[in-house]
Amino acid sequence: MAREQIVLLGAPGSGKGTQASHLVKEFGYNHLSTGDLLRSEIAKGTELGQKVQGIIDAGNLVDDMTVLELLKANCDLENKVYIFDGFPRNGEQAKLLEEHVLKGAATKAIYFDMDLEHLIERITNRRVAPKSGEIYNLLTRPPKIEGKCDVSGEDLVHRKDDNEETVRNRMNVFRDTIGPVLDFYESQGQLVRLDASRPSDEVTKSLKEVISA
Ligand code: AP5
Ligand code: MG
């Protein structure tokens, strides 16, 4: 059973969503992906969704307070244990998460470390199932029936921000903003680094060891 809150850190395509789904099944975590929350607002056509669509499509970051408010509205830390995926993304967000959400709760921050160049291929071959949350890859985890989710049968989607030009911008944004986040968790003694370039099942094995330690 899950005990500590988990913060998953890593570049676009490093496997945060993929690994989170394993932890949800095995340890009973709740998965909170700010990217998924924002995309759901866009799909519903809300005012917030309309405000953020262009920013996400270009691969830039939505402003800190907007994402914090969305996170808080979907979070019940008193009763649940979470995997925070995609938040924090800069030093300010790391402080905001601690001050407004975690408030001293036992936390592990796990950084999926890998060479950014290898990620372009992973991301451009990704296909996702919005309803079931399953994540596929045309090269490493293809669906059994082309274009359909194995679990729900729904049509698979190619994320609009998963084209090469936007992915390169997302990588640059990541490179420019991750340093202070790692410094923040390192200074609190909460940071664990994992080699995320290995096959998915090997990453899962290491992750489970870290969480059970
Ligand atoms: P978000 O949805 O968080 O995107 P991201 O951080 O760019 O991360 P991804 O979802 O692309 O990658 P992932 O690490 O989850 O990889 P996955 O497991 O899918 O954010 C999107 C946008 O929303 C941002 O650009 C920003 O605009 C906005 N936003 C979100 N949060 C924000 C915040 N806090 N502040 C401001 N703005 C915010 O895997 C990728 C692919 O690789 C899949 O095909 C998978 O099958 C495959 N794969 C996974 N692991 C492996 C492996 N070990 N080996 C081989 N293939 C693998
Ligand atoms: Mg993701």
C-alpha cells in the first residue's frame, strides 16, 4: 500500500505517464497529471481550456497559478496518496506544491534521467487513449488492433503537441526549467535519480524498489 506522496520528474517522453499507471495498479496511488487535466479542459471546451490551448500546442508552459489552482481542485491530500506527474516544472512550482499542497507530507521526488535526443522518436511514435489513459508506442508498445485501444476499444489519438517541432520546443523548455526543481528536492534530501533510458519493465522494477525502500 502506498505511503509517501510521489513526485515524478522527467523530460517529455521520459515515461512518467507509463510508469505512473504501473504504480496505480500495484500500490493504489492516484495519478495526477497536470498535462492530462489541462487536455481534459481543452476537450470539454471550458474557458480555461480555451485559454491554455495555444500555449500547450506551442509546447510552452501555462502560468504557475493557473496550473496550481487546477491541481488543488483535483487533489484530496488528506485522504489520498498521489503521484504528481508534470508538476512541478520550475523552481517556483516546486515551492508552491510544498506550501499549498504537500505541506510537509512525506514525499519522494523521482527523476527520470535520460538523454533528450532519444526522446524525440519515443514521442512522435506515441499514441494515447484519452478515456482509458493507456499509452502506446508504434515501435515499442503497439496496440493489438491498429488505431484502437486494447482495453477500451476507443480510437487512439496522436497528441497535437507530439509533432517534432513542438517536441523540440518542449525539450528546450524542460532544459531551461528543470535545474531549480532538482536543486529544490536535492536540498530537502528527497531526490532519487533513475536511468529512464532502459526498457520500460526495467524502469518499473527500479521504481518499485525505490518506492518500497
Ligand atoms: P504533459 O502532458 O505533462 O507532457 P510532458 O511533460 O511533455 O510529458 P509527456 O506526457 O509527453 O511524457 P511522459 O513522460 O508522460 O511519457 P509517456 O509515459 O507518455 O504536459 C503537456 C503540456 O501541458 C506542457 O507542454 C505544458 O504546456 C502543459 N503543462 C503541463 N503541466 C504543466 C505545469 N505544471 N506548468 C505549466 N504547464 C504545464 O511515454 C512516452 C512514449 O514513450 C510512449 O509512447 C511510451 O509508450 C514510450 N515509452 C515510455 N517508456 C519507455 C521506455 N522505457 N522505453 C521505450 N519507450 C517508452
Ligand atoms: Mg505524460
